Amino acid sequence: MTLSTLSPSFGLTTFQGRGIVERTITPSTPGRVYFQASYWPARFLQPDASSDLHPGAPVEVVDTVTL
């Protein structure tokens, strides 16, 4: 099982942990993940990622957004 690293599109605090893709995420299009009992918009942390993430894929969520 391979985990990809994502960053939520926005956030109120710093989060880190494992989530599950709920809506397909591509390198150019944000999607959505289920993380900490709720759904979050998410995008790739590395913009040069070479593959898409599809529903059900496990991911490592890292929030790097500053308020």
C-alpha cells in the first residue's frame, strides 16, 4: 500500500495523519479526503506529482497552510 502526501486546501490549524480519498485528486485539480471524522478539500503537496488519487486510496494529510 502506497500513501501519497496531500495538503488540505485551507484550514484553521495544523493537522497531520492518515485520510482516505473521497473525491479524485489530480496534480492540477483539488479533490476531497475523509480525515478526522469529516471531509476536507485537498490537493497534492508536490505539484509535479505524476498520477491521480482515486476514491478509497489512503493518503498522508499534512496541513502547511498559514492563516
